[in-house]
Amino acid sequence: MDQARCNPAPAKDAKGCVASVTPDTRFKILEAHMKKHQHRQDALIEVLHKAQELFGYLDDDVLRFLATRLRLPPSRVYGVATFYHFFTLKPKGAHTCVVCLGTACYVKGAAQVLAAVEARAGIRAGETTSDNRLSLLTARCIGACGIAPAVVYDGAVTPRQTPASAEQRLEPWIGHDH
């Protein structure tokens, strides 16, 4: 692990106040979580969930840390982290847009909504804008078939989206630079 993550300057929130959870503390919390699971290898998914909750994403340092502590090959930890779509290996943006590509949404125009968002934001699905303001994701189905095509903006499911309505909804997040 790099020294900056193990011995960082105190983390500060948006108002400049020292945050209560520093990177050192996150590794200690993660270690306690593994201890709670008795460092069992079959607790890998639960431990990965906790790591992502603490760090926001699973980078190489965190994955190697887990592999070492759980006595698993790094390839196994990486394989599980990349197999499940819930886990992410890159930092997410301040805002998220998830376009549902389930059958009902797709038939009702989700591909066109996704294409419009990609073009407007200047990123592809699975990417984050260079200013870290927006992450664009897709889902196989969000279970909102009756309101297709549906898009989830920062956790809020929005019904019957069109390319124009999706672009308008994202405008405050992507600004005029893209």
C-alpha cells in the first residue's frame, strides 16, 4: 500500500472540517470487519461490500490488502470483485446516472437515451467524467418495467425518459464544458 493512504494528512469534508474517518481508520474498520467474520475466506463478498462502503471503490491496494488478510490469491479477490456488477474498481462521480437496459426499457428506447447521455456527457457507459461529477452506468433490469424506459438519477428512479429529458436532467451535473 502506498504511504499516502497509510499515513495521510487528515481528510477534510466539503466545508474544510477534519473528517472523522481517515484512510488509516478505514483500514482499521475493515480489519475489524474481517475479524468479525473470523478472516474466513467464504466471507469475501461481505468483506468486499464493507471495503467498497468504506473506500467508495475497490482499488488495487485494497484488493491486495484483502487477499493478504484473508489468505486468498489476489486473482480470486479480483475475480470476485469484477464478476459482480455491484463492485467498482474506479472512483465514482459525485452523481450517478443508471440507464436501465432491461427488455421493456430497451424496447421503449433506452438505447437512444443511453446514446444521448453518452454524447452529451462525453463518456461511455461504465465511465466517469474527467471532473468526477458524473458516473454513467447501465443495469440489466431495475424492476420498473411499467414505467419504461427508466433511468435512476442519484438513486431516484425516473419514469418514461427520452433522450431530451435525460439530457435536461443531467445538465446541472455536467455543465457546459462537455
